Amino acid sequence: MKIVTAHTMQELDRRAINEYGIPGRDLMEQAGQGCAEHILAAYGTRRSKRVVILAGKGNNGGDGYVIARCLLEKEWQVLVIVLADRDSIHGDAETNLVRLPEEIVSFCPGDGELTEKHADDIQQADVLVDALLGTGLRSDLTGVYLEAVELINTAPGKVVAVDIPTGIHGTTGRILGKTVHANMTVTFGIAKLGHVLYPAAEHVGRLVIVDIGIPPQLMQEAVGYDFLNEKLMAPLVKRRDRQAHKGTYGHCLIIAGSTGKTGAAALAANSAVRTGSGLVTLAVPESLNQILEVKTTEAMTLPLPDAGSGHLTTHAIALLEKYLPGKNALAIGPGIDRRPAGVTVVQNLVENIALPMVIDADGLNALAEDTTVLHRRRSQNIVLTPHPGEMSRLLGSSIPDVAAIRISVAQEFARTFGVYVVLKGARTIIAAPNGMAAINGSGNPGMASGGMGDVLTGIIVSLLGQGYSTWNACRLGVFIHGLAGDLVAMEQGEIGMTATDLMARIPLALNRLLNLPANYHQPA
């Protein structure tokens, strides 16, 4: 599914009107009718339902007036509360306002207050339609709009948002003071970033997309982002050759672990095995090798010089260089710690090894000490998998600064250094050096526990080793990771989910995608 910014959608509307000659009133009619149809389908089980439509003075309000007319025709009891002066409504919105019976429309000026009767009507409605502001909002709600949102959220009726719930920034997903909590949001043409990014995504409810007649060519030309779901990801999963052997599916080398962090190494290696690697070798400090031999039954181990400390030394570099020929992909970082020798090992490998590479955890912290090494690297396919804290260290900025503009932060870093960035979190962002970006749609809060990032590292390096392109390995890896977490949540709930639980479901997630029916309809 494609996702666009609010500005991009506004530009599509403008081009449809100006370049293709489609009247704005026709787009508004399609939007309002489509929204009314979904309201009737979801909540129209009997006639004479009471609906209150709260409308603003702009085109979002105009959509609301069309909805009111459509529901009147279906014999619903309709009240429209307009939060604007009558004289401030113009254009297509006014065209649809005048088609409504005057007795069902009540005006409340934007600088006024809702009356007690308005509050009672809102409380008694079976359905409330939020057609107040749409995607144009840029500042925190105040005055009568804030009052209306608070009344909507305390009312017992079902809430339908037109285009986007009032109070959500359409591009960043920020909450502008307060927002409507919708049961269903009906948007038009293409979904917007504000529908899928957190914290806004929690308030959208069921998202429905209505075709309002924007020409397909314009829709295809729109620059947007992939929103990763099962239907989009299923075709990427490669079927197994009946004559395959373990050499067919790649040999991954994972450099990980230190004293107290053997779990990170084991999770990464075992996850690569679960993702389908033909061979996996785990390179660990030699004094920890015996522990990892027990923790990784299917993966091989490679003891690295550690001077008995359980931490990498620079002597590991020479041994690794001898061992790397014949490997298909490399991962480095889970649990290696931040000691100077480990930093040197990471930076040396990044600069001198040409294999596709995943760098995570303390590998990222090593890069943060000198990001210029990325400009000197030999590999053209490096994947960085930071969480916001690691991303802030790479950039030398604050975590709130990263969180506020996650997509653009990931895109800019990927372009600047020619790497792929997987910026982890709710709705993980994947960014490529050429500017492409994707937003992950799988996963749940149960995955907020230790070791989940190590599992992701193992999944992505395995896919790289199996010959997936870097872009597909990142997108598919992130989606499989979240889908496996969703499978755990369905079986046992979110609370208490462990990385080991998730790892065990990786094959189930892959096979779910592999066997997805061709006519599968992705739930909203």
C-alpha cells in the first residue's frame, strides 16, 4: 500500500482539478458519498439512526455536508453543527451546504462556544461524524474546535472521521494538543502518513480508503512510501528449489557477544538459522566459545582472540580476514560492547570488507565515534539497524529530535552515507541510499523487550546471505520480524513476549507469506 504526505494529496487534488478538468465539486461528491456508504455499511443496521455531523468551513466540512445529504436520503435523523460563521463558507463547500434543509443545520462561530443543546445532541447521537479540519491542521487545537473534540471523545456514539481525525498532523502523525478518537476513518485516494505513524495511528480506528476519481496516472506518479503489509511482502519470499542443498542458501558470519552478553550472540545466530540460511557461523570471544556451543546447536562457532577477557581484541581482525572468503554476508555488533579494541575491529571491517553487511547495537556505537569510515567502506550494501538512541549518537543529536522527524532523519542519513537505514520502533522506517523509504505495518508492543533487535539482525543478514537484494532483505526482514511477533501475540498475548518466543515463529511467518492466497484481501 502506498502512503503519501498530506501535502502530496493536496497537490493531487489540485492537479486533478487544474490539469484534468475534474470539477472540485465532483471530487467532493465522490468523497462524501463514499464516506456515507461506509457509515451505512458499518452502522446502518436500522433506519432512523441519529447522526451528528460536526463540520468546519473548508472542504472537509463540505464532505460532511454531502454525507449529511446522503444519510438524509436513507431516512436517518441528521443534525449538522457548523463551527464557523455562515458567511465564511464559500466554494464547493457552500454549494453543498445550501442543498441541505436549513432546519438541520446549526452554526457556532469559530470564536464562540457550543451550546448546551449542542452538547446534548452530541451525547445522544448514534453516530458522530468528524468533518472539522481534515489534513490541513498545523497548530494545536484551541477554542470551540478543542471543545468539540472533547465532547466527541466523551460521547457514547460511534465516531467516523472524514479524511483524518481532527487534531492529527497529516504528515508527521503528531497529536496537536488533542485529537478525536475515531472508530473508523474514511480517507480519500491514498492513505496519509498521519494515518499510520504513531502516536496518531492509535486514534484512527479502522482505516478505509475511498476512490474519488483522481486519474490513475496521477496516483502512480505520486511520490510516496511503501506501507509494508502481507499482500505487498508475500511476493518477495523465494520458494525453495527442490534440488537445493545447504550451499544454495548462503553462509552468514555473525560477529557478536562479550562477557554478560552471550544471549545477544545466540539470538542473532539462531534467528539467521530460523530464517533459512544454509550455514551460519558465529564468531565470538574465545573464552565464551564453550557457552555459545551450547546455546547454538545448528550454528557453527569461530573463537576469536580475546586475551581471556571475554571481549574482542584487535588480533581478531587478521583471523576474520582469513575466514571471510566463501561467506555471503556479515553481521557485526550484537553484544560486543564499546571497548576500544571492539571499536577498532568494527571500523576496520567496515572499511575493508566488501560483503553485504548488517551493523547493529555496539557496532553502531563504534561507527558513531567516526562516521567518516562509511565514506571509505568497500561494501556497497551496508545495513544499519539503529533504535532512536543509537541514531541520535550517529547524528550527534537528541533522541526527541530523531523521534520528531524519523522518516526524514533515516532518509537523509541513508543518502549522505550511501547505506540502508532500518530505524527501529513502532512503525519501523526503512530508508535506501536512493531516497526510497518504507514504513513497516507489522509488530506490536509486546516486542518491547530485550533481544528483539538481535533477532532482527539475524533475520536480515540471513536474507542477504540467501541472495535477496539489500532493499528487499531490509523490507522483508523487518516485516517478518513484526509478523512473527504478531503470531506470538495471537497465541499467548503481548505481555511477557520474549525474543526467543518470536524467533521460534520466524518459519511460520515466512510460510504464512509464502502460502498467502493470490486473492487475499488485506484487512484495514
